[in-house]
Amino acid sequence: QVHLVESGGGLVRAGGSLRLSCAASGRTFSIYAMGWFRQPPGKEREFVAATVWSTWRTDSTYSADSVKGRFTISRDYANNTIYLQMNSLKPEDTAVYYCAAGTGIATLRQGDNNYWGQGTQVTVSS
């Protein structure tokens, strides 16, 4: 079992920044990808960004078109923690953000077999 704990959500004005963190514990040797999803009010959950392990600590990163150039995902290898730096936030970024862990990018994005965090609320006011 892998346990994920998110932090860093909150209320921010449009144009502002927030950084989300997600710390993984437990059987972390079984995961090879971690990422972020979000669920806006009244909408389905959607993929935001992911980082996939590779050799020599040169992870591959992926992000949704809606956040490219504004959000950056990164990983602290020593502490099994990932971060989502969110800049130039827009009201449409308002959502509950969930951390996820899985065995690869395809399975992570598909979602059914992920480990999930409890979610953290991000609210962007106009």
C-alpha cells in the first residue's frame, strides 16, 4: 500500500501562485509515476500533470494543454515527494486537486489502479 498526503491548497487571486506538495510513504518501491489530477465543481476529474521515473534521475514529465507554461511538476527524490508549482492561476483552475501514484504514465492517466491522496482545495478568485 502507498499512502499519499497532499498539502498546499488555498485561496488565491487570479494571477497568483500556489505550490502543492504530495508526500508518498509505504511501498513506494512499487510506484514509477506520480502526478496530479483535479476535479472542478460539477465536472469530472481531469489529468493535470505527471512525472515518470527514469534512470539517472531524468524523469519524464507530462502536462495537460490547459496548464502548460503555467504549472510545473517536480520531484524530491530523497523524500518521495512531488510538487506542483502553479503560476498565473485562473478562476477556471479552481478545483479539488488530487495526488496520484501508479506504475507508469498510461496507467496513471487511466486512473483505475492508482493510489490517491485525500485531495486539497484550490480556489482562484477573479
